Amino acid sequence: MNSVTCDLTISLDGYLAGPNQSPANPLGEGGEDLHRWMFEEPEAHTAAIEGILSSRSFIMGRNMFAGPGEGIWGEDWRGWWGENPPYHAPVFVLTHHPHPPLQMQGGTTFYFVTDGIESALDQAREAAAGGGIAIAGGAETVRQYLSAGLIDELRLHLAPILLGAGERLLDGVENFSFEPTEVSGTGLVTHVRYRRIR
């Protein structure tokens, strides 16, 4: 069966986005600082970066695709990543708004799922054809999959900053049965790999 993983960079106080998120600033105030390790030290974190993008299908929430805000995105909206998103695989977007599939360059196609997390996971499993599935974010989507016990491995990348407010990862999650299996990092990030306890 496909392994379901989740990689997220969070602050020491548990936030994966800062306060005052907006379409112009989707990571909120200070949120971009979480990801300095990817851009300032990519060679030191090759394994972590490759692990993030190695899955054969991905699941994300509507906010991760279209940014914070209510309602449906504009008809011309094609995601945050330009015409060649980094996924290079099928991506299933949880939403309340039906939308036709959106095919991008590089092998990424966004599919819009309106009937819940289990349906998105079933579709991602079929698309992955035995390969890995990644829950890409955002916080609410990850909380739903954690609470349902559907993530096998959680890989947190802890940035040594405090955001103080914003979108906190584990608020309301009651089903957290994981054990740490690996720790590594640099001054910009600590990578902690957790495996679900069965």
C-alpha cells in the first residue's frame, strides 16, 4: 500500500504561516522566513528537499492552491507556482467548488475534489500507482488527515523563529500517535522525522 507522508516547515511555536495572511502575502507576516533553509542552504538539505517532492501524487487544501480568502478563485488562476509547478505529478485539491482539471507544464495536473479527504486519498492512491502520496498542506488539510489517522510519516522542519500568531499546525488534533525516528539539521532548520505508532 502507498505510504502517506507529510512535510511541513513550522516555527518553534508551531505555526506554518504567520499572522495577517492575504492573497498578496499567503504565508503571513514572517512566514517566508520559515523557508530560508531551502533557499540559502539547499545543498545542505538535499535529502529533505528531494523527499518533499519525491511522491507520485499530492493532496493539498484550497488555500494552499489559491491562497486565503472566501469563495472560488478567478477563472484565470493557475496556482502560485507559475506554469511549471514543482510537483510533476497529479495534485488533488480539496475544495467546495467544482472545477475542471488544470493541466500544467512538467507533468503537474491539478484535480479538484469536492467530496472529502477520503475521496481525495483514494484518487491519489490510484494516481500514484503504488508510489508515495504526500499531504502537501495547508494546516487545516493536514489536521484533518492527522485526526483521521491517515498519515504514516510526518516530517517536520523546525525553523528557529517564533511567529507568535498565524496558522498553527496541531491546534485541535487529538489523534497524534507518532514517534521520532530521525533528527538532523543546521542552524536554519532541524529536520525531525516521525513515524505513526500502529
